[in-house]
Amino acid sequence: MGGVAHTVVFLVAGAIVLAGALGVVLARNPVHAALMLVMTLFGVAVLFVDLEAHFLAAIQVIVYTGAIVVLFLFVIMLLGVDRAESLTSEPIGGQRPAAAVVAVCSMGLIALLAVRGVQVSAGARSVTGSLEGEGTELERIGTALFTDYVFAFELTSVLLVIGVVAAVVLARRPRGADVAPGGPSVDGER
């Protein structure tokens, strides 16, 4: 592909990624937010294809879009968070001011990194080594992942297991919770 084609693909995929990311943040319905996340992840996969990182594009679609978003949708459906909730009641006191402080600090950190990143990233060398070399792309990624980043890889798998266990624990209803006062239970018995 020529330089103009790369630019067009980048601009279109970048617009898709940004629109999906805004949709995730601005969607009121959690299911719609998860679907916007799918759009964002597909846009990132297109960017990987444009960079000729075909393996990463396939992993992006299979793992993130196929597995992680489906896990999010299961948790959304399992917990029933797709129903409307009252935004006036605050179950944990002081969470909104704490969230505002964290948001301001995060935005400040992002601005600082953006300013310093321009100075640091210009001509910076790769942390894991050259992208060129012997072996296939898959072999180089596997070597980096299971040698230099094995701890982070295992920590990520532990965090995913903790998330699944937490979703199951949160979704469990106490015994008798299905019985409405004076009415039949969900399965039709009294």
C-alpha cells in the first residue's frame, strides 16, 4: 500500500476507534457501551493490519473482541446492571468527591505524560529489542511475552480469574431472595 492509502486507513480506523471510545464513555446502557467497545477493538485490529502485524490483529479480534467483551456482557446480564438505577442515592458515602479527585489527578498525569512524551519518544529505542531479527513475528512475540514479561502475563491471568469469581459471587442471590412477598417464586412455587 502506498503512503496515501496508509494515511486514509489510519484516519478512518482512528475515527472508528475514537467514536467507539466516546460511545463507551457516553452510553447510558451498559450493553450499548460493550458494543461500542467492540467497535473500538475492531478499529484497533484494523490499525494492526495496516501496520502489517497480522497476528496481533487476529489476537485483538479473537481474545479481546471475542472473549473479553463476551465476558463483560455475561457480567452485565448476570448482575442485571442493564436496569435503570437511581443516581441520587449514594451507597458508599464520599465516592463522588473521591472520584472527582481521582479524575483530576488522572487528567493532570495524562497531560504531564503528553508533554514529556513528546520530548522522550522522539527517536526512542524499543524497550524489548528490535522488531527485526530472526524468526517469525509469532516467535518474537512469544519469546518477549514468556521471558521478559512472564510475570505481567501471569498477573493478567490471575486478575481475569479474580474478575470471573467476583462476578459469580456478586450474582449469587441469597436463599429466599426469589420469593416475592405474598406471591409465588420465580419457578412458580410458593
